[in-house]
Amino acid sequence: MPRSVNSVASRRRRKKLLKAAKGYFGRRKNVYTVAKNAVEKGMLYAYRDRKTKKRNFRALWIQRINAAARENGMSYAQLMGKLRKAQVELNRKALADLAVNHPKTFAALVNRVR
């Protein structure tokens, strides 16, 4: 019995991978084995950094809230504790947005919980 090779599927799989490697430098874009390694590594970085992005943004929001709180005579920890006690249900993203774009509103919020 003759050997059967599913070349249609193989070609499709390789084309899909090379398409994912589009824009890479040198052999990483057109040599299958090199491109395969580069794309796999890129996907690992993408997966890892989707988690890291959340962490980085939370840290940024905390820094912004802290800076704005200190301008209004309070530390970040004190502000967050008093907001929780006053049952103000604003998350850090919203608080950071207020601190940067609407400082008067943020100051009013700080004075309210003080």
C-alpha cells in the first residue's frame, strides 16, 4: 500500500505559522524551523505579559492616588482605609482617573472622608 501524506494540512499549518512570523527580522520570518521557535517564544511572552500588564497598571494607579492624596495632606493607606470605612465603592482605576483628570473632585472626596 502506498504511503499517504496529508500535504494539504501540512502546508496549511506551515503557512499559518509563517503568517504569524510576519514582520520578524532575518530568517525568523521565512525559515520554518526558526520562525516556529520565534512564534512560540512570542506567544509565551504575550501570555506572560497579559498578566504583567494588569500588575503594572495597578501599581501605576496606586502611585497616582498616593501622589494626589499627599497633595491633600493624607497618605495612600490612610485614604484607602477611610474610603473603605465610608463605604465609597470606587476602584483604584476610577480614583486614579479622578486624581489625574479631576483634581478638584478628588480633593472634595478626600475632604468628605476626612
